[in-house]
Amino acid sequence: MIEFIETDERVTTGSAEIDAILGGGFPVNSINIIMGQPGSGKTVFAEQMAFHNADDARPILYLTTFSEPVAKVLKYLQRFTFYDEASVGTAVIYDDVGARLAHEGIEALVDVVSDAIHAFSPKIIIIDSYKALHDISPSVAAMRRMLYELTGLLTAYATTVFLVGEYSDEDAKALPEFAVADGIIQLLRSEKSTRDERFLRVVKLRGSGYFEGMHSFRITRDGLDVFPRLVTPEVPEGYEMDMERIPSGIVGLDALIGGGLLRGRTTLLAGPSGAGKTTMALRFALQALEDGEAALYVNFQENPTQLATTLRAMGVDPAQAASRGFKLMYASPVELQIDSLIVTLFRRVREEHVKRIVIDAVGDLMSAASDQDRLHDFLYALVQHFAISGVTSLLNFETTHGTDGSIGAAGGRFSYMSDNIVLLAMEMDEMMTRTVRIVKSRGTAQDLATHRFTIGAEGATVV
């Protein structure tokens, strides 16, 4: 097993989430590479670090080479909340060295850095873009010689260095700076039809533990807003499943499942459109208020105004329900970004002490997900966290191949992670008849018969 050397001496990235991914931040006095394609957020990340580490002790030195001129960098930088004009020129020093390097050659970078070290004693040096130096280097050998001298200089001096560049995966295998780098952070941008998805990945962090995998992020006025990948929790030693039964809020259903739902378990509620899934899900969430607990209703189809209309039709005052702990989380299915939604959902459950949660519906998540396996892993990890925390969850899933309520292959991927499966169907004779059947109820001797149920003014009633 690999043993990681953790140290309290870290350079913050300006993001608590990225610091956590890095095990506390970048180790001090290290040489790091920030790589990624154009528009992936490299410069924003570097600027965010610069201003969050700016103080009166030792300045941050930001060297631009053949990227954007300093005036343009500062113009766009003013849009971000972390920008502090008073720090520019004192705590954060910018210098455009492109013209000198073009005139004197890449070897001049060593002199530039050496002069800056003696003049400013910077605690952080950022070179943006270092990759661009390859374009003016006369040979690979010349680039290696310059890097050898620069690395020796930086290693002898107590400073943390970031080399920013539009590097590809192939560059990482071939270019010499990747061999000397202590840390490598990759930012990726995936273009979708309606939106872009961005991910951060730690490729390397020498002598330190870090959180592996692809972590979603978005660029906001505050910088990079990162959503660390949700993983399955470790089961605490001595952990036992809660055997408390809680009412479902659906009249007649509890009798079919041993007297109620077991706390901390997950129920998959599946059925075709119009079968009554949302009505049942709302009653499940509203029952939490009767039990003095908070509930979170995650919805992708009905916006808050539409859902409020549905609640009023059930005889529920939306404002009163909200004051008692009914919480709504709405996201348009057009704009869904799975990683950020799941992580935000998880944060709200923890911070708002939610004990019941509805996701209506997982089919919308499946449609929006660019990676079905990633979505599956996220949901599995999520329900495992719910189980340990005693959060009872209900996942709505719409079947699309008929009115018989069969789950189908897509829903089957989520069935095994569910403790209960409640299957709704519609029989189309002279009049439409709704039915419900308990397909699965883990740890419970459930009623196996098919039962009729009706939807009235106050909700669903199983006959």
C-alpha cells in the first residue's frame, strides 16, 4: 500500500473544494503544471490562486509570455470577485516578458526569474504560458537545457511555481517539464449541444495523497466552483441498519410493506406517465412534516410555480409547507449538469438536516447524463450516504414502453440499489384503472398481490 506524506505546509488554491481534492492544497516550494485546452479555465484558476494568496509578506509574481498582454488580462480579471485592484503592483506583480524572450531567446527566462527573485522575493511564481516557449525554442535540447537551469534556480529558492499551458495528453508524455513537475492539474472542457461541461483532474501530486477521478466544475464570478466526485462512504465500524418503520404518507400502502418504510432505505417508484408517481412522491415528502422532519423534493419537470399549483390542488398551502420544512430543489432538465446537481443535493441534505428526499425523476438525470456509468455510480454512492445518515429516499422513474409499468432495462440499472420497488400501472378498459404492486421489499414480507389505487383531492389511496 502506498503511504502518502502529508504536510501542513500548503498553498491554498482559493477554493476549499480544490484544496480538499489536493489534500490541503499544493505543497509549498513545489513545481506544478496547470494544463488544459483553450477555454478550460487555466488562467482563471491561476489568477484565483494569485489573489487568494496575496498578502503583505511576499508578493506573487505573474509572468506572461506569448499569451494575452497584461492590460487585457487585467481588463477581464476585474469581472471576478477575488480581484483586488489595490494588490496589483504590490502583492500581485505582473510582468509581460514575451518581447524580451522573442528578442533574446528562451534562455532569457532564467535571467528574468533570477532578477525577479532578487528584486521581489516572490512566494509564488506563475508563468503563463510556459507551453508557448516551445514555439520559439530552436531545439528540444535547448528547451531541456533552459529547463534544467530554471529548475535548479527554483529548487534552490523557497517559492512555489505554476507553469500554465495549453498542453495535450500527448504533450504530457513527451515534454520535459512534465518529468520535473511535482504536481500536474488537468482542466478539461467537453462541449455539449446546449452547454459545456468542465472537469478538473489531478494527474500527479508527488509525495501527497489526493482525491482521484474527474471532478466537475463551473466558472463563476468567484472563480472555479468545484464539485468533488461523490464516492461510496466507508461503512462505520459497528454500523447497524435502522429498523424503525416510518409512514409513507400514502393511504393503504404501508399495510403492503410490513407497516411502513424502513428508515434510511431507498424506494424506486416506477410507472408510466399519468400513473400517479408525483402525487405519491409529494405525499411521501409531506408526511415528513407531520413527523416533525425536513423533506427535500428534487424536481426536474415542474418549476416552483407549477409545483405550488399541484400542492394547492392537494389542499396544501405551499408557504405553510415551506415554513414547516418542505424544501424544493428545482433544475431545468435542459441545463442539468449531473455532477454539480448531485453534489449540491448532497450538501443540502447535510446542511439542512433533511430526513426524507424525493428525486423526481431519475429518468431526467439519465437523459442529461453524458456518462451513464458515472451517473449510476453517483446515485449508488448517494443512496449509500443516505442509508448511513438515516435519510429515507424515493426515486421516481418513468417507464416509457407502455402502460403495464414494467421497469425495463434502463430502470433495472437502478433497481438493485433500491430496497423497495413499487410498480405502478394503468389498465385501459372502458375506464382507466390504476394499480400498484410491491415488486421488492428488502427485509420485509411484502404483499405480492396487485392492488387498485385511486387519486383524489388529497392524494393517492391504495384499495
